[in-house]
Amino acid sequence: MKPQIFTPFAKAQALGLLLGFATALWTTLATEVGVRIFLIAGALAWLGWEFILGPRAPSHAATPRALAYAALTGFAFPWIGFGLAALAAYLRP
């Protein structure tokens, strides 16, 4: 079996996802919004990006612009989850 080799784009997106998840989780816990909603919404944001915008992403490129795009999109997924969790906490009766 051949070992899996990740592209620079995937590595940059994973780094952004790691940093975004850590900071968004810290903020979620500090503001006491729903952690489950945060996790589910963040995962749905990532899956939505993979199916809708992922096929058009420059995942084959290793230019600074493509790597910045990868890192920023990875960083944004958990924050979308935090935003939806905060919105749900705000709308809670």
C-alpha cells in the first residue's frame, strides 16, 4: 500500500483548520455558547465547502496566493461554527 502524500494546499488548509479550531473552541468555551452546535456547524461548513467550492479550489498549486487561500479557508470553518452557535445562543428563549 502506497503511503498517503498530502499536497502543500492540503497541509496549509490543515494548519489553518488547526489554528482556527483552537481559537474558536477557546472562544466558544469562554463565552459559554453551545459546544455541540459549534462542532456540528463547523463540520457542516467544511463539508459544504468541500462539495460546493472544493472542486474549483487551486489544490494543485503551491503558490503563496493558493496557500494563503487554503490557510484562510481552513481558519474560517470553525469560526462559521462559532458564529452559528453564538446565533443559536442569542436566539434561545
